Amino acid sequence: MKIAIVTGGTKGIGKAIVLKYLEKGCYTIIIYSNDDVTAQALKSELDVQYKNKYEIIKSDLSNIEKVKNTCNIIKNNHKKFDYLILNAGVTNRNGFDVLTIDEWNYIMNVNLTMPFFLVQNLSDYIVRGGKVIFIGAVMGIYPHAVSIPYAVSKAGLHMLSKQLVKHLSPHGITVNTVVPGFVDTLWQKDKPLEQRKRIENKIALKRFAVPEEVAQLCWDISQNDYVNGSLLKIDGGYCYE
Ligand SMILES: NC(=O)c1ccc[n+]([C@@H]2O[C@H](COP(=O)([O-])OP(=O)(O)OC[C@H]3O[C@@H](n4cnc5c(N)ncnc54)[C@H](OP(=O)(O)O)[C@@H]3O)[C@@H](O)[C@H]2O)c1
């Protein structure tokens, strides 16, 4: 049985990825940080169909010691795994004038720094033919009025995935980044309707993606051995001008 690790797997895009890999027969290791109620609800949902086919680990992946501990737990329990999907991400919409160094560092840690150290700590345990998939964002490609550290962290993540190709390809492991535009998760649901309409008007397909569409692309990449070092945009034809 193939094994997948999904960070931020309890909600939104990460949950859709978890469901996709379980549906395809993978044992799935799910990591989240804070929201125990949602994690418990997911557990109840998964137990109906996938009991003993998954595990859930609570760990704050903004912290290097917790990242190392989590990797050790995984390495102690599993000799090898196949898919590493680095999806956990956070944003902060505080403006240019008020953003603090702690807020900046937190976003960089979760979105960029710790994904690197997760790969560094786990890469020896990924099988030949294994796949590392990062979840980037179109905000890391196009400049935007808000969320400066988010955009910068995602731009860094896009480059990180390309950098890692040289290190992991000799081991038979591909590295790619799925780059969503706007996806209907809780993250987007608190946006005022007007703002949402403005965004939809910049999307050729005139709608946000659903998380399952992003999850399907992750799965498709994990079934293809020749896609490597790519940023795969899934944004419905977003044009920011
Ligand atoms: N939604 C969009 O429109 C969109 C667009 C482009 C890219 N993306 C990217 O897609 C990814 C998922 O987004 P989403 O909208 O599905 O987000 P979401 O609904 O907010 O879910 C985020 C997940 O990440 C986990 N997480 C957050 N901080 C963490 C930490 N420090 N350690 C471990 N886990 C942590 C959360 O766990 P807890 O809830 O327990 O904290 C949750 O499971 C992110 O990387 C995001 O940047 C999203």
C-alpha cells in the first residue's frame, strides 16, 4: 500500500487531498496544528470508510523542534513513503504599515521555511518514484494589494521546489508545485461578496475552484513520472490586471 503525508490535511484543500489519496487506496498521514474540533470531526468521517487507513498527527509546523519530532514519529512508524504533499499554509492580511516581525516570521516559517526542513528530514524515507508536491499560490506570481508576506513566502516556495529538483531527481523523486488561484475554502468564505465578485470577474471561468479540483491535480501529478520542477497553475484563467 502506498503511503501519503499531507500537511494541513484537516480542512479545505488539504482535506480534499486526503480524501483523494484515501479513495485511491493510499494509507494517509494527516498533520494539523490547532483546530481539534475539526480534526475530531474528520476522524469520525474517515472512520466510516477508512478506519485503520490513516493517522492524524497534531503538530505546529511553524516550529523546527516540532517539525523534527513529527518527522521522527513518521520515520519510527513507517520505513518508507511515497507522496509528500506540503499543503499547510497561513496568511495575514495586516497592511504594510502595521505588520509586525512576529507576524512576518510566522508566515515565512509555516509557508516556506518548515516545508524545506520537512523535506530535508524526510527525503531519505521517500521511495524511488516518490513525489514531493508543494501547494503554492498565484499570489506568489502576481503582485497584490494585501498579504505581502504571504505572496513573498509563496514566491519563495515556488523557487524552493525548483531548487530541490537537483537534489531529489538523482534519488528518483520528482518535485512540483501546484499553484491554485482562488479556491472555495473557509479561507475565502469571509471575503465580502463585493470583493469576491471583483475577483471572479478577473477569472476567465468566472468562479473559484473547488478543493477537489486541486486535489485531482495533485493526484494526477503523483501518477506521472516525467513532470518535474514544474509550477502547475490551476486558476481558471486568472488575470490580475
Ligand atoms: N484557499 C485558497 O483560495 C488558496 C489559494 C491558493 C493557495 N492556497 C494554499 O492552499 C493551502 C491550503 O489552503 P486552505 O484554503 O485549504 O487553508 P485552510 O482551510 O485554512 O486549511 C489550512 C490547514 O493547514 C493547517 N495548518 C495551518 N497552520 C499550520 C501549522 N502551523 N502547522 C500545521 N498545520 C497547519 C490547518 O490546521 P489547523 O486548522 O488545525 O490550524 C489546516 O488543516 C495553503 O498553503 C494555501 O496557501 C489556498
